[in-house]
Amino acid sequence: MPQPYQALERCILGALLSLLVWLPLPLGSNRDWSMAFFCFVTALLAASWALLQLKRQRPLGSSFRHALLPLGLLALVQLWVAIQWLGGLSRDAGASAQYFLLGCTYCLLYLLVIGVFRTRKRLTLLIGVLVISGTFQAFFGSAMTLSGVERLLFGPKDYHIGHATGTFVNRNHLAGYLEMTLAIGIGLLLALRQGGQFHWVSVLETLMGPKARLRLALVIMVIGLVMSHSRMGNTAFFGSLMLVGALFLLLHKENRLRNGLIFASLVLVDVLVVSQYFGLDELKDRLVNTRLNDVVEQGEVVQKANELRGDVYALALPLAQDRPIIGQGAGSFESVFPPYATGLPLHFDHAHNDYLQFFIEYGVIGCIPLALFVLISLYYALKAMRHKDSLYRNGIGFGAGMGILALLIHSTTDFNLQIPSNAATFVVLCAIAVLANHHLVDRRQKQRPA
């Protein structure tokens, strides 16, 4: 490749990695100016990358071919949003226009990740940067809470005092971000494990040797996750770890002891030892004392509900039944929900359930391609996880699958997929699931064990 082309490609790679680290910093990019910045920079990088491909006139490779179907499904969702917006079907045309731009940006981001990080070396670099970003978020959030400073990156913190939020406003969004970065970090730890006959020394090396920095990063992220005191965030993370971990052990019986010890260390060391000193008891109390409904004894209310999300779900259901096929319009929940929000003491701009909100806003027509996009991504993650000839591929497949599943579980009670930084990171995980199967291996790496 000519030198100018190499320089341009490296600039695109560096800028894309910087963008992924930047996205969570300005309140999860959940402000109009930061969304506009995200859309502009992604479009600029995509245009530069497309121009580079035209100049080089080289095939895009198998990873691009296998990504065409999920990318096409994601693009179909944006086509439907455009029809809602321009066809007068949306109850909030301005919000639908914004969601259309964001959706197109997610498509371009997916395309960029597939095209730029197509080699093993670059894929490892991408995952490493995501782990570094998650570690910073966890460290910053925990430090602010433990020190009593309670600040966000660009100003004082007004909400969730006493809980780690990182650079997010909402602790649940920090938890959602950490679920994904933790999962892909665990996948990288598995990808870098040694093959061959089992030795206790190899386990100690994984936990205490050159990979100790990665292991330390995972510990810091677990501390941040626990200190967020997010009930469903912690439930989703550890639930997905147990489910995907159990499946991984079943698929790879030849290394079951080594893999089982790695998973056991994650649970025993991180939860039972480290997290005991960083708010695990408070998290447990929040889980135990959660009440979605009033407790009634002998006709009298003895304990009132302390969680309003159950009421929001019930009140929002008529919206889903009103226009189940075409939906109310992407991004329109905040505009259409107030007439139904009778008796709620707070303003709700989201349904606190991504599935319900997507159905209300996109309808059946928009939800079907979106669901297929996620399911195909999970299929690719599972396909890579079943790979028996490459420790790297099945490890990265594990991380991508666990991260996707964790956020899907968390989405039942929160709205992480409405936050641009978390939605973008989720899209990146879906792209990594494809790359886990179809990335290129450098010549030097081919000479080493897969």
C-alpha cells in the first residue's frame, strides 16, 4: 500500500478509537451538541474510509461480506424511521429526524468497525481500547464517590449522590456501559489464554503474570459496577456471565478445568472478596427491598411501592396497543406519554424498558429487522464461541455474546439503548461478533498457536 494511503488509514483508525473513548465522556453523548458531534465525526470518517477504498481498489474481504446481512437489517430500520418522519406517521417529527440521523450514524459506525478492524492485531487493539475506556469510567466513578467530591467530568453531580455514575448522569447507564466493556475484557482474557495440556502454572500466569494488567482492569470495572448499586446492571452482568460461561464450558470440554478456574476466579475474587469492601451489602439491600407494588395486609397498605417503573410499564401499554404496526414514531415517547401518565409524580422521557419503548415508537414493522439484527449478531458470537481450533476466536466470541446478552437483560428495566454512547458500544459489540469469525490473521500470528 502506498505511504499516503497507510497514513490515512492509520488516521482513520486512531480517530475512530478516540471517538469510542470520547462518547461516554459528555454525559453519555446524550445531549444535542454531543449527538451532532458524534454524527458529524462518524460521517467524516466513513467518507474518508470509503474514499480510501475507492483509491486502493482492493477487495473488502470475507468480514464485509458476512456483515452485509446485519448491516442491511440495521439500515432497514433507518429506512422505516425515514418513512415515519417524512410520511407524516410520527407523532414527533423533530425527534424522529434526530433518531434517523443517529440510526444512520450507527450504521456507519458498524461499517467502519468491520472495515477498519479486520485484522487480529487491530481487533485486539479495539478491544483493548474499550477495556481502557471502561476501566477509566469505573475508576473515575468510584473515586468520585469514595472521595465525596461527587463530580461529573464537566460539572458537579446533581443526581445519584453516593453512587458511582462515571461520566454519566444515571448510574444505570454506567452499569450498562461497564457490562459491555467487562464482557469483552473477559473475552480478551480467554482469547489470550494458553492452549495445550493443563498446568496450574498456566492458571497462575493468567491471573498473576503478564495478563495481570488486564485482570486488574476487570477488578476495577467490577468495583465500579458494584458501586453503581444498579440492581439490574449487576444482575444482568453476573447472570450473563453464568449463562454464557456455562455454555462455554459445555462447548469446550477439553479445556474445562482451566476455563472453569478462570470463571471461578472472576466470581470468587471479584464478588466475594473485592466487592465486599465496595458496597456489595448496599447493593444487596437495594435488591431485597425493591417493591414494585404496595404491600397490603388485611386491607391496609403496610409498605408502599418504592419503584415507579412498574406503573410506567402499565400506563404505557395502551400506547403500544394504539398503533402496534406502524408505531408512534421513533423518539416520540416523551411527547406521547404525558396524557397517559396519570398519577405519576415524576416526568418520564423514556419507558425504562427498551423493548416496550422500541415497540411503542417503531411498531412491528421497525422492530422485526432490529430484532433480527441482534439475533444474527448473537448467532455470530455463538458460532465463534464454538470454534475449537482457535482460542482467540472462541474467546472473543464469548466476550461479544456475553456483552450483547447482558445489555439485552438490562434493557428489560432501563433505557441504555436510548443513550448514544451505550447504543454505539452495543453496535460495536455486534460488529465484533462478526469479526470474531472472519478477521484476518497476520503472518506472524499464524506461526503461533491459534
